[in-house]
Amino acid sequence: MTTLKITENNLLTIHDVCEFTTLSKATIYREIKKGNLPKPVKITEGRVAWLRSDLLSSQFYQLLLQAHT
């Protein structure tokens, strides 16, 4: 079994995800609700983050990349 080592480099805050995708917070959460973007993981009480690998592998992010090229 492989264990994912979570480091600061592969965790993204909502602010990071907004910059990374060029989407607003509202759009990101709307797309999560639709199932188009991955849900964040709970880091501590009241704090969540996204795994960079989950975001990069999401189908929605791949569509964003195509739209910007």
C-alpha cells in the first residue's frame, strides 16, 4: 500500500485554487457541488485544502486547460 505524503507543496488553499484555475470562489464551490471539481480534504478543524494531484487530474481542470490554449 502506498501512503501519500502530504506536504505544503501539494496542498492548495481556496485562494491557491482560485489563482490556479482563474475561477472565483463561488464558481469553484458550484463546480464542486456539480461534481466537476474534487472536494477539498479536511486539514484541521475549520481548514480545508485541495490535493494538487486531485485538481490536476480532474476532468474539469483539463477542460479549463484546453479553453486557455
